[in-house]
Amino acid sequence: DRLNLDEQIEILPYDKRWEFPRHRLKLGVQLGAGCFGRVVKGEAVGVKDAEEMVKTVAVKMVRSQTNVAALEALVGELKIMIHLGAHLNVVNLLGACTKSIIKGELLVIVEYCRYGNLQTYLIKHRKDFVNQVDEFGNLLSDAEMQQMGNTMNNRRELEHQGEESQVENNSSESAGETGEGSKEPESFWAYQQDPDTNVNAIITMSTTDLISWGFQIARGMDYLASRKVLHGDLAARNVLLADDGVAKVADFGMSRNMYYEGNYQKTSQGLMPVKWMAVESLTDRVFSTQSDVWSYGVLLWELFTLGKVPYPGMEANYQLIRQLENGYRMEKPDFAPNYIGEIMSGCWKLDPNERFTFSQIDEKISSQMESVV
Ligand code: ADE
């Protein structure tokens, strides 16, 4: 019970049932890369009850086959995934090729999440965002949104490739000035071609989507917590989006994926995602499910700022830690409903035991979602 993470991983078994024949796996383009690992797209024949079907998958591997520490970290992540079991809101294991591990090759096959990581997605779709929160932090219902006559949508500047621009640069605050209902509703949506089907799909991102992702991530984290797995690096960059708006927690088990090293600060402990870390993790190196809850609060802030870097204008240094200890916290983002702001505050209590739990966060969001529908 008191073993540290490395020791816990050491005693976890590798279950041969996950072994997947290497010759049935074809590797493709790179999806992402970090300091130690990389992820490529792949095609697997007959993986995980798929009979003889070809399935698109993501394959995690180490970057350098001579980096033993990186290999051990990936073995650790594999073992954690086997122990964890499946949940809709985590990136699930599909199989592993371990036969060539002596030569430094280990391939961990996981679900492919077509829309990539949440942070990149938020930034990319900022211009498509439909805000449903008024200036008082109240979430408007669909009916209220209709009554507003789309005026809130006009804040988005549409500059789509190949489309005549129906909306001139409206100054964002001048609601009503543009005349309600004068535009085709279609003109507000962004179109994107689905790379697999070549169908032009309507892509929008609304407050409701942000809430749904926040909820799903809490669900995935509640599952991790119930299986006694710490994440250790929960952030929008480590959440992936799959079909039908499904959000999946990825890269758990402290195996940090350093896609963008700017988010990680060099410390005596190696690279640390300081702006996502709980105060006690920064000061005493203590990680727990309750420190994951702190990070979840920062993730909510990322969601409702559409992918901004936390603590804008501040450096991730000891002064930030000092200010956090003294009670300084980020404000509720304008796009966040008030109750989401309250959840953030509940994630950022100095005393880990006073913070909300993931199941409480689940309940809070789902009760609000019910009251709106
Ligand atoms: N990038 C990193 N992991 C991925 C995954 N599982 N699916 C899609 N893109 C990814």
C-alpha cells in the first residue's frame, strides 16, 4: 500500500493475452512526439476482438531504442493500462508487441483518437466558438439563445477558405447592430472535410461542448481514481478527442508526454508541468488523486479560455508558488458558467482533503446539465 509508483509498477504482471503479432501491425505517419516517446498512426489486422478487420490505431513507442529509462517508463505505462481496464473516457489499450523488447523495441497499441489533443483542438476552433454564457455567468438555454437572434455568434470573425465572407468584421460588443436574423444560419458554422470520409462536416464548438468534455474528463478521472491510478500530468494536451465528441484521458501513470516542452520546467525532479501542479506537489513532491483534482481545475480553466496558457503573463517559478500559497488563484474565465467557476475554486483548495473529489465533480456537472435541458 505504501509502495512508491516505481515499486508498484514493478510488481504488476504483464499479461500475455495482450500480446499482438508484430506482422499484423503496419506503422504509419507520426501523430506526436515528446522527449522520450513518439506516437504513430497504424493499421492493425484483427486487434482486440476485431476478427480479421483492419483497424486504425495509435502506436506508442520510445524515441530511442537505447534509452532504457524511456523504455522502462513505457513498460510501466503498459502495465498500468492493463491493470486499469477499459473505460469510455480513457484512451484504452488494444495490444502490445513486446517480443523485440530485448532490442529496445516495444510497441503499445492504443485507440486512435481522430481529432487529436484537446489543447490543439480548442485553439484551432476558437473562431468557430459559440458562447452560451451571458455576462453574469449564466448559461443560456437553446430557446434563450434563439431569442438572442444569433447576436452573440457575431463575435466570431469568419474567414473561411473558399467561402465568400458573409459577415464583415463585426465589432464584438455591438450586439444588435448587425440586425437579427439577417443571415443564413449556415454562415455561422465552419466546415471541415473529414479526412476519412471526405464529407464536409459542420464543425462548431459551443459552451455545451466544453461542459460535456469537462464532464467526461471528470468521469475518466473518477475511473482512474477508483482503480487507484494517479495521472500526474492531467492537462488539455493530454486529453484526446475521438468520434462523437468523446473525450479520453491519455498518458496516465506519470509517463509524461512532452509534446511542447515550454509547459515543463526544469527542476531537481526533471521537467515538471509547474502551472498544472498542486501546491503540495511543488513544495513537497506529494502526488495524489487530490493533486490530480487540482490539475483538473487548471484543465477546466484551459477549456473555458479555449486553450490559453494558465497564469497568463506569469512565469512558472517559485514566486508563482509563493502566491498560490498565499491564496492567489486564477479568475473564472468569461466563457465559464458560474458553477464551473465554483468547481475550479473547489479544485484549488490549499488543503488537498478540502478539495472536491472527482465523483463530486461528476455529480455537480451532471446535476447542472439536467437542469438546463
Ligand atoms: N496523438 C497521441 N496519441 C494519439 C492517439 N491515441 N490518437 C490520435 N492522436 C494521438
